[in-house]
Amino acid sequence: MESIFIKQGIVIRVLLEKWRNYGIIDEKMPDLGRNDLQRNAGEKKMKKYKFKAPNRTFQLLLPFLCAADNFAIVFLLCRLGLGILGRIGLADFLLQDPVLDYITKAVLILSVVYSLLPLVMPEGCFLYDDQVVLARYTITALNWKNKIAVPYYMIENAYVQYSSIYWTKDMFSELVPYGDFNYNVVLQLRDGKKYIFSVQDAEDCCAEIMAKVEQYANKR
């Protein structure tokens, strides 16, 4: 029974942290063991920047919009996969009552679990001692990774792009679903690749990234 309450406490703290990040609750509220939770999870020392939406309404709705997207993504991908299997001669097998029942339950469970990730997992740009981590727990058009990790030795430059990327070639490169197209961090890598994402206080984020790039280079 005690372990159940411990697990419930951890879930509550994660949810409070999530709501604090999106401005649903006051930043000044007690962290209710946030540091203990981080130590228990074995997290490294880091600095976090919240993802930025174009306005306050979208900022509040962002986790729920991502949750809806995740549900639809898993459901549609499963339907596509089943459609392909049906076309290669497995339709009769898939439509049997026990098989169809298992498939329906599995698709529903996968869709629900994936849709819950943006609601309970910490999202944002995390600056650790050795790398930048973009934790999204969803996918975008040109990048299907839930978490993107970029070591500092791969980074050439980080700067703020104030001009709109709406209806440009970079529009679909935005890594934050429903992000602010007019205020983005551009992470330029040494291999020519770049990551574009919108965070609050982008200027400070870029300065911190470049400072850590320099610190990491001096250690080598």
C-alpha cells in the first residue's frame, strides 16, 4: 500500500511541474519535492527553457493539442498498417472476431498511452553539461523523434531568428508543434544540419548554449 502512495505522489509532482511550466499554476508555488524527484530519477544538473506557443491561449492548450495529435497519429498509423496487411492477403485472418478484438484493444491502448505523454512528461529544451536535449514526446512533419539529443561538440552556432518562418522552407522544420513561427532558436550543427525550435527567452537560451559549447571545447 505504501508503494502505491509513493507512486501516486511522484505522478502528482510530475503533473504539477507540467502545469507550472505551462503557466496553469503559479511558478511560486512550492515544488513539492521536485528536487527529490530529480535526484531519484538520477537527473544531471541542467537548465530548462519552456517551449513557446504564439500566444497565451495556445500556450495553455499546447499539451492537450499535442495529446490529441499523438492519439490521431498512432490510430492512423495502425489503420495504415492494417490496411497494408489486408492488401497482402491477411484480411480474412485480421477480421476474425478474436483477432479483431485484440487488435482493436491494442490500438486503443497504444493511442491512449502515447497521447498521455505530453500531459505527464517534462517537455522543453534542457541544457545539460554535455548536450542539449529537446524533449517533445510527440512528432512533427520532418522529425519523428520524441527526444532529440545534440552533443555540444556537434554545435557550430546557436542564434535567434526573429523573421517569420511561416510559408518558408523552414516551416516544416519547426520542432515545437503549434510553436511560434516568429521567434525561434536556430541550432546550427557542424555537419550543416540545423534544428529550429521556439522557446521562451530564446536569447538567453542561445547564450547559454554557446557558453556551454565553449566550456565543453576547453575541457577537451
